[in-house]
Amino acid sequence: MARKGKMQEHIINSVYLEENMTLKIYQPETFSPLYKYHICIMQDGNDYYQMGRVATFSDQLHDDAEIENTIFIGIHYKDRYDRLKKYHPSGEQYEAYSKFLMKEVVPYLDDILPTYHMGGTRALMGDSLAGTLALTMAIKYPNTFGKVIIQSPLVDEMVLEAVKNTSKIHALDIYHTIGTSETNVDTTKGLKVDFLTPNRELKEVLEQKRLTYHYKEIQDGEHTWKYWQNDMVNALKTIFGDH
């Protein structure tokens, strides 16, 4: 089925990463510079468009007026090792990637798109390690990224400590899912990891932070795009719904 919206590719020559980074920007069919738009920045961008079907769901939800005007931006990785270096707080390029998002991507989008220039209208979305990045960036820069969708994020002690030690995040709006079968997940480092238990610990910590928080356990859900895609419409309506 043909997409109704418009996909554009923009390249940022990142000073911080010292490489060219491609932004895949999907505008709804009714896009007009006369309107203002929410933005959703997705790491694992190609995966979200191909396996998450975000563009298709954007068409559907905009047609049915179930979400506010939203533009989706996908940023992809070179390979799984590049992804680990950039997305996890212990990765050697995490700080550079954070600066790329904060100081290059956000100003660029605010410059070329009719955005609100407000944290509450900017979202970060990510699955697994990309979810880890979305969460840690939002708690570090809550005035820049006010909404978060995290699907089965990798949560370890470093991530839990960062969330426990953060403050002034009461304005965040977080949508968080984890599958109940995610207890033995293969990871880039070759280890099998229990994702479910630390995600439940993360839930306990976030619930104490008095922010807007939506938590969902997907029964028998596994660490795959099948389950993330199945929940995508609910995730987008929860965070971008015209409440």
C-alpha cells in the first residue's frame, strides 16, 4: 500500500561524531508550514519504518484524527557494534551521540520544520538499546525531550542509578512496555540477559518520580519486532493522542 505522507532524507555532517548522519523525515499527507508539529525522533530509524510500520500507522492515525500533527524522524546505525557504542551510556560514542542529538539534530529540525520549539512536543522513541538511549537522554535533558516511548529497553545498574539519581523530571510523559517472555534475550555482547526483571525495577523507580507514566507488560511478549509493531498504535495514541 502506497504511503500517503512524504519521506525526505536530510544529511547532517556531525561535528561531534565526525561522520555524516542521515535523518529520514516522514511528514503526514496534510503537512503544511502553516501548522505546528510535534516531532518524534527514533533511533533504529530504518527498523521503525520497515518493521515497526511507523509511516503506515502515521497515515492511519492522522487520517482518523487520533494523534496530533506529528512528524517522525528516523536515525539509523551502521551495524550492531556501532549501535552499542552510541546508544548505551557506557559506549565510547555515547557522549558524542548525545551532543549530536542535542546540539545538531534538534536545532536543525527546529530550523527546517514548523515545530513548537518546546520540550513537551518533542519525543524520543526506541526499542531495546535505542530505548535505553531514549530514556537516558530524556532524564538528562527533560526540558528538551518531554515525551518518551521505550519498548523493551535494556536496563542495567548504570541505567537504574541514573534514573534514581535524577530530579526535576516530573513533566516527562513516558510510555514503557516489556514482554513477559523477555527473560533470556540474546545481546550484542553474546550474553543472554533477563530484560523483564530490571524493567520491573525501572517501573518501581519511575512510579516514585511523580511523572506521567504508562507501563504495560505484554503477555508472552518476546524481544522481537512482532510484539513492538503490534503495540505501536497504542504507543503512538498514548503519547501523541489529541487528548
